[in-house]
Amino acid sequence: MEFAVLFGSFLALILLTVPVGYSIGISTLITLYLFSDISFVMISQNAVAGVDSFSLLAIPFFILAGSLMSAGGLAKRLLNFANICVGGLTGGLAMVTTVTCMFFAALSGSAVATTSAVGSFMIPEMKQKGYDEGFAAALAAALAAAAGTIGIIIPPSIPLVIYGVVVGASIGELFIAGIIPGIIMGVVILVMCYFISKKKGYKGTAEKLTLKKFCHSFIDAIWAFMAPGIILGGIYWGICTPTEAAVVAVIYSLFTGVVVYRELSLKKIYDAFLETLSVNGATTFMVGLSMAFASYLIMAGLPQQIASFLIGITDSRILLFLIVNIFLLVVGSLIDPVPAIIILAPILLPVMMKFGMTPVTFGVVLIANLAIGYITPPYGVNLFVAMAVAKISMERMLKYVAALFLAMLIALLLITYCESSTMYLVRFLK
């Protein structure tokens, strides 16, 4: 009964549009009042203890680095490089949007930031070239969600940092494990874009790929390509921790924006800091109260009960993974990935490990599921961002979103059932 009240009140508050952080705290408070003698102080104690982590300091620095890179001209150069490489193919602008999202998400680590940054460039351009407005907006949203999946798996990866802290997994290994799944997600979206564009008759750009143009655009964007390598290399070779790597990313983004590209003004730097304060404040608030929520679940013994229930349903590894994926897709369509990771990771990880999935693989699978929620109503935050940029209704977008959602599901199944997609690079580099 207490679990029904806990989750029921939480979902009710979400449906009433109460902010996620408050919904988590209030539902925990209600359940403590009705079913437990534990002092309400437990909520504040666990919330403070939950965010008192050196690893979590990486979050604001990665957010700031992404904002500075976006404002400092890196996004524009990635867009130019993508246009040179794939702009001449069928559905050229769709392909450019996809590739740019893949590159930019690896810098920003945020699906929403990717939608806003790349969508603001590409949606007007696609509309001008005759692409259907619904397709342009849906493409930007779905691709940014796919690229957001890449961005929140390949460093800088805020959700993977949180997952690593919650379950005690190696953040360096989690970062490396996400590289191939991120590429898989991008490739299946590219294939779907090709078939949609071919059916709709969307041609490529007139500009042809030449070695001279390729080399020029690559050199112009080389500083953007170097950023993920510096971050990942520093972490994996033990030069710095993820938190220290996040600080390095901030310094690197300031250097490239001010000294190399000279597009980062004091006002842009101020705006980047302001955006970071806003996003990090909301994220930290959710993390703290989610930790309190998860602590109560553990004290009440819910993880063991759910583990026993799931193991009792089936002894088939394939079927269990499918059930968990469906459950996570539903959760991802309702709430933000941050509280979902903190609440669900300790519950589901023991079950998945009993069926042979490593903590690193499960971390990637969990976040890939939740990232798809960025284009799944009612949460679907990327859809709302794309709607605002394209100035069209949700209905115009949904038929295109459905096709791209299907492509992402195919990628998710490959990531789930092919363990080498996550673990090959980890084992190879060891």
C-alpha cells in the first residue's frame, strides 16, 4: 500500500504539472507521514548527503563547457563540416542535421541543448529549401533526441556521471562504453532519414564534396573534434578524474572561443554562466530529492521485492530484457532522466546482473531508454523545444516522429542484446 501511495502521489503531482523535484519531495513526505515513524528530517539529510559528492561537481562544469562551446563558434563549424560531407546526398539537409547533432551532442552532453542549438540553424534552412515544416521540426527533435542519446552517453555525459555515482560503476568505463551505441543510434536515424527523404523527393544540396573543401572544413573544425578526445583520454589514462576533466573542458572551451575563433565575447560568457546556474540549480535540486526518495525505497525494501517479482515472471534472459526496456520507455515518457536514474538504477541493476548484464552495459541501456523519452509525449521535452523553434503544432510533427522513434527502438534492441556494442571498446582499451 505504501508503495502505491508513494508512486501514485508522485505521478498525480506530475500530471498536475508540479515540477519534478517538488513532486519527488512531496510524495516522499506524504508516504513518511502515513506509513512510517521515520522523522521528516530524513528527507533533508539524504538530499544534502546525496549531492555531497566530488563526482557530481562534474555536472555544472560540463554544462558550462557545452554552453561556451555553443556560443564560441564550434557548433557553426561542425555544421559547415557536416554540410561538406553529407549535404550532397539524398535528403542532404536532413543528413546534415543528423551528423551535426551527433558531433554537437558529444560536446554539449544535452539533448535539449542540441535541439535548441542545431534546430535553430537547421529548421529555418530546411523550410526554405522546401522541406515540410512538420518533417523539419520532427527531424530536429528526433535527431536531437538521438544525438542527445549520443550526447548523454559520450562525454560530457551528465546522466552517466549520476548513474556511476549512484551504483558505484566506473565513470571512465561508462563513457567509453557509450561510444559505439551512440554511433549505432546515429546511423539508424541516418538510414531512416534517407528513406523518408527519398519518398518525399528531398534532394541534396548542389555543393559537391571535394578534397579541398573537406580538408578546409575539417581544419576549421579541428578544435571541436579535439575536445571529446582530450576529455576522454584524460579520464581513461588516469591523468584526471571526470570532475577534473570537466574543468579542463571549461578552460578548453574558453580558450577556443576567445583565442582561436574569437567569437566568445564577455556578454556570451556571462550568458553561458547564467544558463549554467539555472540548469545546474534545477538538476541539483532534483538529484538531492531523488536521493531521499531512493533512500526511502531502499529502507522499505522495495528493490528486493521488485527483483523477486521480475525474476519470478520469467527465467528467459531475452524476455526479461524486453520487459525492462518497455518499462523504462514508459518511465522515460513521463519523467526526467535524472530522477529516473537515481530511483530505478539501484532497483533494476541487481536483476539485470543476475541475468548476465554488466553494470556498465546496463548504464548505457538505461540511459538510451530514457533518452528516447525526449521525443515521447507527454514528457517529450525535445518536441516542445522544436515546436517553439519551428512555430508549428505538435500534430504536424507526430507522424514523422513515429518513424524516427521506430528507428531508435531498433538501435535500442541492438544495444541491449549485443553486449559487444558496449563492452568491446572497454575490453579492447584495457
